[in-house]
Amino acid sequence: MDASVWARHVNPRSGWSRVSILPAFTAAVWSRTWIGWWSLAPIAAVLIWTWLNPRLFPPPTSTDNWMSKGVLGEQIWLSHDSEPTLAHHRPVVRSLTVIGAVAAILLLVGLALSNLPLTVAGLAIAMLSKLWLLDRMVWVYQDAGDESPLPISEGSRRMASEHSNRPTMR
């Protein structure tokens, strides 16, 4: 995503509505048991929503909320995960990523086999690991702080300093 898309994705409405994507995708794929090949329509709709979502909402009026901070932390992490100031996050981020990947495999196997318990377990674990990872990204954002040596994008730094009343955590 480019800087303008990231700025829009920081809107908490974008972040919270993206939480619906994995359950919606699961329901769309599961619908093949009821509507056969017509399930490609809801699957396509979810894929379009996945692409459209971070572009749909305007930049937020405030980033002083959990979801916006998580998205800003994600942006910082994706471009600066090897920074020494963020090193203490690496083991947790890696663990949550592995848990999420294993859960996604369980989910996909459950969907392929039309196994409801496996599908629901995979979905639940994947969602929990994603939300926990997002919470960790809030921590990454807070650790980066306004005086961070990390070269955070100018748009993210501006939004953080203009709209957040949080103290810098160092």
C-alpha cells in the first residue's frame, strides 16, 4: 500500500471492518455446500472488499484509539522490524504469526473437508492470534514514540503527533 492508502487504512472504521474479512471469507467458501459454484460470487465479493476496504474510508480525524494505533504500529513494524529498539517484540510477533499460520491451515483444511469443528477452531484461533498481534502492534507504535529514531512515514508521524494525546513511552 502506498502512503495515501495507509493514511486511509488508519481510520478505525477501516480497521474494525477488516476484522470481518476472515469470517466472511469462511462463510463464502462454506457456502459452496449450499449453493455450489455460485459460491464464487460471495468469495469474489470478499476479495473485492479486502482490496477496497483500506481505500474506502477517509483519513481519520483522530488516531487516539486502539485500532488506529495498531495499524500505525503495523506500518512501523513492516518497514522497521529489524530495528534494535523493536527487538523485544520479535519473539512474540513471530510466535503469533506462526500460530496464525497454523490456524489458517486448520481453517483451510476444515473448509476443504467441510469439517465444521476444524473450520470453527481454525477461524477462532486465527482471529484471536490476529487481534493479539494487532494489540502487539499498538505496543510497537507506543515504543516507536514521537521522538523515535525510526524513520516512520511523515504521514503517520504527523497523524500521531496531531491527533494523539498519549505520552511517549520510552
